[in-house]
Amino acid sequence: MKKLIYCGLLGSLISFQANADGLYIKNIEVDGLQRVEKATVLSYLNLRQNSNVSQDDLDVSFKSLYNTGLFSDINFDTSTANVLKINVKENPIIGQRAFDGNDKIDDKILEKEVQLAPRSVYDKAKVQQDVQRILDVYRKTGRYSVTVEPKIIERSENRVDLIYEIDEGSAAKIDKINFLGNTHYTGSELQEEIMSKESRWYRIFSSAENYDAEKMDYDKEMLRRFYTNRGYADFNVQSAVAELSEDRKSFILTFTLEEGPRYEVKDVKINSNIEGIDTKTLYDDLEVESGDWYKADDVEKSVAQITETLNKKGFAFVDVNPEFIRDTENNKIDVVFNIDESERLFVNRINITGNDRTLDEVIRREFRIDEGDALNVSKLRDSRRNVENLNYFSKVDIQTDMVGDNKADVNVNVEEKSTGYFNVGIGYSTTNGALIRAGVTETNFRGRGQEVGFNVGISQRTKDYDISFTEPYFLGRRLSAGIDLFMQDQDYEDEASYDTRTTGIRPRFGWKYTDDLYHYARYTYSDNKVKNVKDYASEYIKAEKGSAVTSSIGQTLVYDKRDSAINTKEGYYLSGGYDFAGVGGDTKYNRIDVKAYKFYTVADYFTFKLFSTGGYIAGYGGKDVRLFDRYYIGGQTMRGFEFAGIGARDKRTNDALGGNWMMYSGVEMTFPIGLDELGVKGRTFWDLGALGKPDNFNSEKVYYSSKIRQSIGFGFDWMSPMGKINIDFGFPIVKERYDEKEVFRLNFGTSL
């Protein structure tokens, strides 16, 4: 007995007449083909001519043919004896593919994401997948109200144009960031540590207020680093939730934290389970010391340094694992570094993907491990940190993949971000008056890791221009090399009745001995002019009217142990510099400058800065130190006094003459004033300073005293959208009668 079975799929029909033993197919006919060959259709079928087929055979063949994406409609007909007729309707070919309405994201970015391209086969399923890909691209930029509508325009010869109509909508801003469980640090302080920021009017040029899920994941890591580097070894982000508003235009982020106790390091030990290792010699590699607050970065550095020392001694396969023994009653922690043998693995290949712009060598040179080396987890971790610190990538992912019994590939996947910056700022300084600054900087020029910058600043009293170039790996070595071209006009009419112009060039080199110890060397050639000297100016100034060429070499050694260069709370900074002028030119001098800063925070909120700076310059070969090479105290250095307000002055004209040595020290305390959300903090200070006398000093014509001046005062720091702004009110408490006072001071810029 025969029966008729219908099997429908996506509007298509299989008509199958069979007996109990199935259906015998002698011929297979295919109708409706235009571009696709019959052989191609037959290759996807799970059946052959001159054979018996079952219902399952037809079902599998039908699904296989449909899944090719070549056809919009398929029909299997077995109504003719021993013949399978396959009627198809081919999907059209895409002629043009376009994006419409995408102002915020360039076509090139979207083209990389979508699957369907011109001259490919149109497929409804793939269109929907591409729509989702486009939505994902926009959501990564914080635009969650975006809509994408695919439009089809039919053309002749079974061709279509595919247009993605995009309504980008507005970026989903972060309306509020909440922190739960934080008792030692305020929400405003924690916001300073993460990338995500609450939407504010002054962040119109920043993407930090746009929600990004990947950025939020990175925020969790930033919070962990912040706490674990301040003693909170048990810190944990219990949850991080982003709630989207009903209108899909804003988010509320909530981080739930478990701070735990703050631990002080009680004891530090090194244990080895490998014969031949003398642990006593490894204690010099430790950054962790008894009595310090626990700091995760110091533990990681210690692991890296111990591993490197052992590698140099021939122990290539070692694991250094820190163990933490907590005394929760007294909030003490013992740190034990256990040294064990590791599995004997070698690096087979280092594969880098995702760097469409950045050259492979720029990433490879940051690795502390090479192909063929023993696989070292510590060095791999250091390599990842180095690549992240380049600041060229929004994501750096490093995974290992075994490719043999003792070999592994290191797979590096990066996601590039914009490395070009345009900055513009306007403001007012009590020293220089109204000012405007603008500049362009590219930190990854041509994908080679080079930095190129051009900056210009114009105010009522100054004009300065600077063009710079830096090659971070000169001659393929860990040696930075750069060059600066500069010009500056400075108006000293108020202080000393003259103007100056300096133009010059400065080649420079720099290298790192360690992560904290830097060394810089430079050569400076400059033409320095004293001009516009007034008739009533001091005789000392008139004597220096004209030009003088300075040709000098110098170097600076820096040891930086601050926890952060931007928002310092703990640590210290030391630097010493020496300059020698006289390699040709008109100027001859030796100059030494030193700086020392110490930071520490009390009760997590009150940060003290103790600082001391000094300098000394002396001419030689019968040459006096010229006006523009001398030291001047006051203004930003020695608050409460005008710029060049301290030191030697002409008794007749009151012109400032500078000095051949200087000392500026003091103590400053920064504290919250309830405006943390706006980036405003208060501070109080006590400054001490003194200035040495200049060359050709004549006590009958020049006022001078080496007495240490002192001032006290208060001020505010504002991290504004245009940079750091300092407002100070200073009051001299020890001064000379001829010193020039300045109670109020406003300044743009960042300094230690």
C-alpha cells in the first residue's frame, strides 16, 4: 500500500511516495538553476541515482542543501516514477553593500565586522547575524539605543543591493556609579581609580562617561590593584552590575566591594625545594619588607626578580609561588616565597593577532621571553604588563597552547585603540595672564611606537613652540632617543625691564636600569637673546643686552618609587641632574640640580608631601652666569611671593637679578573638602626658600639677603577638563622689605 508523506521546512515541500521498502530513484533532475552548477547540488545530497532512498535520506539531503545558503526556496518532488525532481530558487547575488546613517563609526570599521560582501550570495540568516554584529560594534562605544534596518533593492539578473540603515541614537552615558561596602575610601576616590566616569558637562570631549562592558571589567581589575597595593590582601569585587534605563540612554553602575582588613607585613621568608639554591643570596631581590603595608605589586616584583636571578644561575625551570599566612586578629601577614621545580616547557612560537596598525616588532620587543626560551610564567606576566603600559591597546590577552610534549605557543591577541591626541586649553595665570594652549600628539606614529608632538602656547607674556620626536627603541635597543625643537619669548618687563627669546634644539637619550630607576642624557644648543631693554633698566641687565649661544651637555638620574604619578599617596621621588655648558658657544657654566619628595597618607584621606629642591650654578673660564641661566624664586616656587620676588634686586630700578644657587623646601597636606566628584581637593602648605647672590654682586647697588624666607597658606587643586588647575593663597611670614609679595595665584599645569 502506497502513502503520501509531506515534510515542510521554511515554506518548502518534500513530496514522497514510498512503499515499505522506500523509494527507488533512477534519475535526479534539478530545475531553476541560474549560476549554480547541477554537480554542486548533487554534491550536497545524501543520496545517489539508481538507489533506494528513505524518508531520512531525503530529510538529511534537504537540510544539507538548504544550509548552503545558495537557495531561498527548495522543493523535492517524487510524483514522477523513479525520478526525484528538485526545484530551487537561487538566492540573489549582492551587487552593492552600503551603510547609511553611520556618522560616529567609519565604514571601514563596519566592513570588517559584517560577513556579507559585494558579489557574495544574499542570505537572510547572515543578514541578521550582520545586524547583530553592527549592534555589538555600537554597544562597545556606549550606544545602546542604536537600531539597524537592512533594506533590499532588487536589480535585474537576480541581483540585489543591500543597505544597512543605521539610526545611531545617542551614547548611553553613565548616570551614576555606586560603590557598596567601601569604608576606607570614598566613592569619589574610587572613581578616580577606574576608567568609567559619571556623565558631567565638562566631559564632553571624553569617552569615559560612555558605558562599555569591557571597560567595566577592567575597572574591577583597577579596583583590585588599588586596594591590594594599599594593604588589603583579601579585597574582592563581589559583583559589578550595569542597569540600563528604560529609554536605553543611560546606565547606573554598582560595584559591591569586600575590602577586608588592612595587613601589615610581619615576616618575609624564602623557602626552596630545589637542591643547590642558596636562599640567603635571594633576599636582596625582595621588594617586600617587614613593617610595610602589604603591596601586591611589590610581591610580583619580588617573584620576578627572584626568578630572573635563578635563571641567570642556571635554574631555568623554577616556579616562585608566594604564600600568605594571615594573622587576622592582629592584621599581620607573613609572606613566604616557595621555590619549586616547574614543568620543563619551552616557547615554540609567539603568535600576535589583532594588531592591524601596530607592527609586530613593537609588541615583541616588550616581551621578556623569546621563542626557544624556557616558558616562565613570571616573565610572561611582566611581558603582558609591558604591552599594556604601551597604552596602544584597549585589550591585551595572552594565552598558552601546548603544541607538543614540552613546547607551547604563546598566543597574543590585542585590540587597538586610538593613540592620537589633540588638546586645546584656555585659561588665565596670574604670572602669564590670559593663555591658550593647543597641541597634537601621536604616541604610536605609523604603528612603530614612535611619539611625535607639536605644541604651542600663547599668553599675554609668553609665546612658546615645541616640536618633538621620540624613538623608544633606538637601534633596536632598550634605549630611547628623541629630539626637541623649541622657541620661547618671555616678557620680564614687570620683574626686570627686559624680554628674552630662546630658540634651540635638544637631542636626548634615556634608558631604564630597573622599573624605578631611569637615566637621561641630553645635548642642548640654544640662542638666547636679551632684548627690549628699557633705558631705565638696571646696569646689570643693560650689560647683557644681545645674544649668547649656549652649548651644553647634561644628564639626570631619577629614582621614582611613587605609587602613582598622577594621584600620589605613598612613596618617594629622587632626582639629580648635572649640566655642563662650554662645548662651544658663548656660555660656560657647571650646574647641579637635585629634588627629593616624600609622600605618605594618614587615615586614608590626608596626604602629606615633604619636598626639598636645590640647585647651584657656577661660571668658569672667566665667564659669569648670565641672566637667563640664573635661578629665580617665587610664584609657583615659594608661594606668597611674586615670580622672581625673592633674591637680589637693583636698588635703583628694583629689577630682579636672580641668583647662582637656590633652595626651596616645605611641607604640604592635601585633604578632601566634599567636592571630590568635581575633582577638587584642598591643601595647606608651609614653604621655605632662599636664593643665592648673582655674579658681580655689589652690596652698594644691590639688595640681597641669604635669609630663608617662609610663607604659609592654603589652596585648591582642581583636575579640570583642561588639565590640573592650582589656586593658592600665600602669606609671607619671614621676608625682606624689598621682596615682592603675591597673595593670590592661579596656575595651569601639573607638577610634583
